Amino acid sequence: MPPDPNAVRESRITLLTEGKLLYGLLHLAGPMFISSVLQNAQTLIDLFWVGRLGSPAVAGVAVAGTILMLLFPMVLGLTIGTTAIVARRVGARAYDSARLAASQSLLLAALVGTVAGIAGLLSAPGLCRLLGTPPDAMKPATDYLRVLFPGSVTTFVLFSANSVLQAAGHTMIPMVSLLVANAINIVLAPILIFGWFGMPELGVTGAGLATVLSQVVACGIVLNALHRDLAGFHVPLTRIRWDRAQAADILRIGLPGTGQMLSRSLMAMVLMAIVAKLGTAVVAGYGIGLRYHVIVLMPAFVFGNAAGTMVGQNLGASRPHRARAVAWLATGIEVAIMLVAAVLMTVFAEPMIRLFDASPSVVTVGVSYLRTVSFFYAFVGLSIVLGRSIEGAGDTVPPMIMTIVTLWGIQVPLAEWLSRVAVPAYMGVWWAIAAAFTVNAVLVLAWFLSGRWLRRRV
């Protein structure tokens, strides 16, 4: 006999709002971490096989990945608004209100994902040119984008559905869905890229198609769990109706998060344009190094999201002291992880870059990036975890302002200037990145210590 969903839900809420902080945090973060590994593994699977097509293909996928980051501000804005409201309502045991917010999040995700996918598909070649993509990387970049953009609606809905479950304290089903998706991607990617078993040889297009198909399956699994109440949180999909007031609340909280992430994505495009002026080898080396840093930042987003959920539920349960304590606990764990990762990336930088591209010029650039920037990612970890905790309380405007100030007031102008005066030029870009990381961490820490985010009404 299956467990009673109501009993499952109550025991989970009690764990997060009354149980031991470390156990509750790890209860959420464990499956979230595996989910993040699986999610980023899809990108690495593509990059591994695409690397066999040559440096132009690697550079093309790196540029395309930067452009695709334009989607994530919108995705994360929805998930931030969803998490803040659903977690707060669940912590207060206001389940009907939590379900209403969840349903509006799914509707918004489908709508925004469709519009974003169409817009991206139409603008893909122009965006590649805007970034100054090297001529030999233009075709791989546009081919990849022409598959990923139409499939973006699935990405939006998947992220939204996962944020609903995670805000309710359930992280196992998102993990299982991504495990299945990765298994599909591992099988399909080489078949579609190289034309194995009689399939057409699609190259970079095949890598994108394998990713989209695997995400469709993952999305189906999570939506089915919500519809059938398999996780102790029920959102009947056949009875979803539009509620303007609740949708507006999600957007009100989420839009500053969108602004924050949009500023990051646009900055990444500008930074890629600065790097692209330095040649294909620099783009490829930077792209590979950046992928590694995306991987090592997974624990930061995991502990940040877990802390954000616990902050929301504990504030809903009128326990602000636990909200503050879990944010500090998650931050301490993450900073320790980042310092260990920085040591490993510094020591093993060369073989890590060679794994994806053994060209001497690419290896030189990639190694310099890892050895210069890696230790500063401890500051990024602190900023992410404390920032997500603040956002979990629904206080999303200050993190947006701090991000815009550090990225556009420090990182971009400093990278442009130092890339003109440093020798080699790319070292100037690396030091500009490090400086921005440091300033942002100081600002986020100062706001967290002020305690004003604890008084935010949702």
C-alpha cells in the first residue's frame, strides 16, 4: 500500500521547520546535488562528443551556450518567485494557496518558454554575429541554437515543476527524472552526432537534438508526479485555471531575479565578445574552463536552493532564527567545498583542459583561466548561497542591484581595459572576473548581516 501523501507532506514540513538543521539541509541538498550533476552532465556529454569534431565545433557550442544563458534569467525568475511563495505557504500549512501558486507557475513557464523559444530561433544568427563569433565557429553555433531554442519550452516547464516540488520539500522525483534523461542523452548523443546504427550524421545538430529529447522525457516524469500526487504535493493539471492575482505575485517577486540573471547573461555575452576578439583558441580555452567552473558551482546552487526552501518554510512557520541559521550553515559548507575544488583545479588544470581539446594554444589559455580564477570562486559560492537565502525570503531587489553594480560597473569595463594592456591579453579578462567576484561577495554579505530580508512580506 502506497504511503499517505498527507502524512508524507506533514513529516517533511516538520523535518524542515522543527528538525535538526544539518539533517534537513542535507535531506534537500542530497537529491538536488545529484540532479545538478545529472543536469550539467548533459552539457558535458555534448561537449565531449562535439570535441571530436574539432576546435571550431567546441568554440561554436561555447558561443551557443553563452547565448542560451539568455533563457535562464526568465527561467530562474519564475523559479525564484515560485519557491518564495510555495515554500512560505507550505511552511504555514496553507496548501490550497500553495497549489494555486504552483499552477500559475506552470502556466507562466509554458507561455514564456514558447515566446522565448520563437524569439531565440529567429534571432540566433544575429546573436552569433553580435558576439563576434569566429567565422569557422558560426555554423556549429547556429546549428546548435536552431535545435535548442525550439525545445526551450520544455526547459521552462521542467524547471518550474522542479521548483514546485523542491519548495514543497520533495527533491527525489526531480532527481529521478534527470537520471532517466541523462541515460537517454548518453545513448542518443553519439548516435545522432556521428550517424551510428544507420542514423543520419547530424554533427552539432545531433548533440542539441539528443539534449532536447531527453528533457522532454524528464518534463513528462515530473508533471506526472505532480498530477498524480506522487510526492505529497498535488497539482491536478486538468483543473489548472488562470489566476491573475497569483500570477502577478509570482512575477512581482521573480522579476527582480530575472533582472539579476539577465544582467549576468548579457554580461556573459559582452565578456564572450571581448574574449572572441582574442581568437578561436582563446574562445575554446575559456569555454572549456568556464564549463568546469559551472560544474564546481553546482554545490553552491544546490545549497543555495536548499537554504532558500528552508528559509521560506521557516519564515512561513514564524521561525526566523532558523531561517538565518540555515543560511549560515549552508554558506560555511559551500565555501569549504569551493576551496577544495580550487586546489584540485589548480593542480590538475592541464589534463582537465586536454580532456576536451589537446591543441597546445587552447590548453595554454584554459590552464591560465583555471589557475587564475578558481580560488575566487569561494567568493562566488558565498554570494550564491546567501543570495538565494535572501531570495527565498522573497527579498529579490537588493541582490539584483548588487549584481548589476558589480558586473557592469566593475567587471565589464575592467575586462575591456585590462584586455588591452595586459600581456597576454586574456589574463586581463581573468583578473577582471576575479575582482568582480570579490566585490559582489562583500555587498551580499553586508545586506545579509543587516537582517532586513527577514522582514520581507510575501
